[in-house]
Amino acid sequence: MPYREFIEKSLLKAGEIAEDYFGKVEARSKDSDPNQVLTDADIAIGKLLVSEVATEFPDHNIIDEEAGVVDNSSQYTWVIDPIEATSNFAAGLPYYGIMIGLLDRDEPIAGGVYAPAMNRMYLAEKDKGATCNGSPIAVSKNATLAEQLVSFGIDSNPDNPELTKKQCSVLADIVLACRNMRNTGCEALDPMHVAEGALGARVNTTSKIWDNVGPQIIASEAGALWTTANGEPIDYSNPLNRIDQNFTFCVASPAIQKQLTEIIAGRLD
């Protein structure tokens, strides 16, 4: 089955589970990170998507946010986020999504993002363009940061309050340079709003590999650059060893990304 077709089919199944659970779950904090929460929906959707991949592509590797790693010594690795923005989902906010991406060694080659509450299905394969609900999407042609809305994601760092203050300083400088700031707290939505031209950029200081691979290929196929927050290429080599790594990222059109990285200038290492 073609990757795009498989991803769409699997995400639609996962979306049905998410909608069944929505408004009926309680969140519990993860032991590994008190900023992150978990629900029964995350586990159920993760099991479904891992099973779908294992059935259709039994030789491929899998990374799932909740289940961990399936190592089949393959050059292909599926990267799954069962519920992106679980905190929103658990609070009854509709700003959540389900994401799946495929790496060929260290390169994203296919991905899908589904936001059930918004009825938006984003899909892409390398060199085949990006779509939302079947229609092609593209980043904004406006190359002026001062005329663009920007989204900025930030988590608290109670063990390192100076880091949070440093990140807020960067945030302030970006707010002063753009039209205004927006943030749903969801990597299944804000980067996709960049990909379809509604937002000028999304910057995030705290994310994992499953927050990046699926949406990155969609945004890239829509004409965006997806780099670290400091403007460097994201390194996905040996992906099975990167599940605990923090990733910063900046996604924007090339012109807007250049202006943002000049502001950030190494301040979000």
C-alpha cells in the first residue's frame, strides 16, 4: 500500500478512537516529565498505530511516544505521536491531533497529521507536495516578518528558571518584530497553519522526535524550512537513540525563517 494511503487510513481509524475518548478522560502526569500528561486515549491510539505499521510494514522500525521503540534493524522508521497536545485533549480543548511520520534513515519522506476536532487531514510524501483534505497547501508568500503572525511554544523549567527567563527574552524580541503572537500549544496545528499560509512561523523550545518528523515533511513539501530554532538542520541520524533528546525547531518560509534566526541567533541552544 502506498505510504500516503496507508497514513490517511490509519489516522482516520485513530481519529475515531480519539473522538470516542474526548471529554471523558483524566490526565496523569508522566514520571519522566511533569510538564507532560498521559491519558488512556494516548495508549489506545498508540497500540492501534503500532499494530497498523507492524501489519503493513513488518520489517520497519517504530518509535511511539508511549510504547517506545521497535528495532527491526531497518533503514525505515515510523515515528508516532498518538495524541499531540495531550494536555489540551485532557482539558477538553479541541486543539489536539494525531501524527505519524516515516524516516528513510535520517530523512523524513512521508507524514500525516490529523486534527479530528477540526476535521483537517494533512498529508505529504517527498517530492509529491502537501495537502489538507485533498487540496494543495503552500506557505505564505508574504516575506515581511512584521506583517506575519508567529507562534511560539515554551514549557516551564522549574529546575532551571533562568532558562525560562532566557527563552521569554527571545519571545519578547520576536513579538516586537512580528505582527502578533499566537499559540495553540499543539504541533499538529500551529506548524500546519504555517504550511497552509495562515501563520508566518512556529518556533518551539521543547519537543521530541515524534513532534517533528510527521509535520516536518508536510511543511517542507508546502515550501517551508524546518530547522532547529537556531537555523541548523535537524539531525535524525540513528533515530532509535533519540527518543529522549530535546529538539528545538523553527518552521517558516525561507524568507521569514532567515529573519527569525537573525533574532534568535544562538539564544535557544
